[in-house]
Amino acid sequence: MENKEDRRIYTLSQEAPFKAVIKMSIPLIFGMFIMVLYNLVDTYFIGLTKDDYQMAAVNLAYPVMMVTVAISNMIGTGASSFIARCLGANEKEKAAHTLTAAFLLTFINSMIVMCIGLGFLPALVRLLGAKDNTFLYTRQYVQVILAGSFFTMGSYTTGALLRSEGSVRYSMTGMIVGTLMNIALDPLFIFTLDMQIRGAAVATVISNAAGFGVSLLYYLRGKTLLRPSVRLIKPTKEILSEIYWIGVPASLETLLTSAAYTVNNNLAVNYSELTVTAMGIAQKLLSLGNYVYQGFASGTQPVMGYNYGARNADRMRKVLKAGVITVTGTELVLMLIYCVSAPQLTDIFTDSEEVIRIGSHVMRRLMFILPFVGTVSMCRMSFQAMGKPQYAFGITLIRQLILYIPLLLLLNGIFGFDGMLWAQPVTEAVMMGVSLILLTSVIGRISDNKGRSV
């Protein structure tokens, strides 16, 4: 390869499928592992306060973080999908225009989220499921997170934009810097400055700001294939249409997940507030497995998008197959680790025997989602990469509204706490079959420019 641009394009267009999947995904997975430490670090240091209600509050506040990520994901996913397809079609100017529009839209959306969230803060905290012992703590945490929405959303969006052009290592660097800063700042704000849970939120916002700043530097220093430009600040109708056409279904996935998470917490708190604490620990530990499949799916997406833009159907099929095989095998290994080590992992974050008992039980039920979610995510991301978000949205709608939330309520009503835990594994098993059938059907109806079906 003659230069960095050639190397990145070669990975998207010609690299052996398994090697391309690994090269694009592993740095991203590593970066996502680092990113999940944001919440695990907060959980760990809050756990050192020996206050289980503050621990519960961090879990109750988590859907707010998910909403900010969902809205940034709307812009990041929509823009990165179009950028990858433009690069595949050799339309670099249009790709740069899309990049610039993504930065502008991220700023506007973050201001809207902050103003609405802070304006309705007490009602929002009650909606999250906070009660007498957790209300004040949850409010303190959510207030700071909302005030720093721009930095959180900017960090997530910029990471997706860097990945769209194959600059995965640059994306990962911002995540690493942010997480290392969070590890350093959490004890300072929580204990030294005695800010408790509010300090954890402040540390998270500052850390996101640092990660965002590092990612921006790559653009400002000309290290990327594309650069934002004031000349391109006004988005065209086509660019806005492409961003929202792909991005809205992508963000609805996270928004609906956040809604399901809130329903889950409201059911769990009826058993006890310590149950919420235990479930929060278990879910955050399991999120390491979630980031593995999301990393493979997100890492594969630019490759799929580039080759869809280039109308290379045969490579798309091979990359998809390689991705599904790799992610499923990896998740099965993680499932075994969770099964064997559940009590020891939970014990890292709490000394409460009751929380450890419940958390281990939750982890050993929810781990059964892992063999299925990777394939579901790979199918959904493939639709987004191909510019067919209606199918990705169909998967999301069936998964969350038609299956998971109704099953959550039904099984909880019939079987109690254990029934509530089995709702998600059952949902993901069904969705794996639905997603594969849908993707296979769509692939069979699309032809590339050589007459082969995509």
C-alpha cells in the first residue's frame, strides 16, 4: 500500500473476509471494553462507599445515559453508513459534506436533550423508578449527566464517524483516554472532594469531554481521510434524508432498549431496592459480552457499506458469514466464563451477601442471551450498511415492543422474578431465527451490477 488511505481502503475492499472482520472489529471491541469501564468504574467506586442505595441510583440513572447514546447513535450510525457508501462509490466530497453535517446535528441535538431533561428533571427521576431511598441520589447523578450531554454525544458520534472511513485505531484512542481519565477522577471527586454519587457523574462528563477532544484532534491535524469544513456546514436534503433514514431506526433500537430497561427496573424494585442493585451489577458485567457483539457488528458495518456502494455482492456475503461465525464463537466462550465466575465477579462490587446471591443468579440467567444476540446485531447492522433501515427497524420493533416488554410483564406475572429474567433469553432466541430469515429473504431479492444476488 502506498499510503494510509490506500491501506484503509484495501481493508474495506479486498482484505480476506475473516481478516477484515478481525482487523476492523478487534480494536473497536477493545475500545468498547474500555468504554464499558465508564459504568463499571462508577459502580466500583460507588460500591466503596458501602451505600447500596447509591449503587441502585447509578443503575436507575443508566437509561438516561442510554438515551443520550441513542440520539448520538442516530447521527453517528446514519452518517457513517452514508459516508462508507460514498467512499465505496468514490464520492469523497459528498462524504466530507456528510461528516460536517453530523458534527452540526450532534451539537443541536445535545442542546435539546439537555434543556428538556433538566426542565423536567423531577418527573424524569420518578419515571426511572427512583423511590424514597434512591430519589435524591438518582437526581444528583442524572442532573450532571444531562448537563454534560454534548460531551457524551460528541464522543459517541465522533467514534462512529472515524470508524466509517476505516480509522478504527483513532476511534479507540479517544475511548481509552476517556476511560483512563474516569478511573483517575472517580476517587478524586467521590472521596477526596466528598461529592459521592454526584462526583461520579462529574468524573464521567469530564472523561467524555477528554475522549471527544482527542478524537477531534485527529480531524484538526489532518490525520483522517475526511475533514469537516465550514464551507460544507449546510447539509443538503439528500444528506439529511440519508442520515435520518438510517439513523432513526438505529436510535430507536437504543431508545426502546432504554424503555425496556426502565420497565425492568420498575418491576425489580417491587422485589426490593437491593434487587435493583444486584441486577445493575449483573447487567453491567454482562454488558462486556454485549460490547463484544456490538464491536463485531459495528466493525463489520463499514466493510458491508463500502462493498454495497461498490456493488460487490460476493464479498458482502463472505464478510457477513465470517462475522456471524466469529461473533457466535466468541460469545459462547464468554458465556462459559460468566457461568463459572458469577459470584466472584459480583463480589468485586459489593460486600453484601444478599446482593452477591441475587446478582449471581441474575447473571446465570441472562447469560443465555449471548449465543443469539450477535447474529441478531450482525443482521441489523447489515441492513443499515446497505441503506435499508426499514428492515433494521422491523427487527427492533419485533424484538422490544412485540416480544421482550410483553414477555417481561407476562412471565413476571406468572413466574415472578425468575420469569422476568428468562424474558430476554427467550426473546433473543426467537429473534435470531426471525433476523436470519428476513436477511436471507432480502439478500435473495437484491442484484449487484454483475447480476449476482446480494
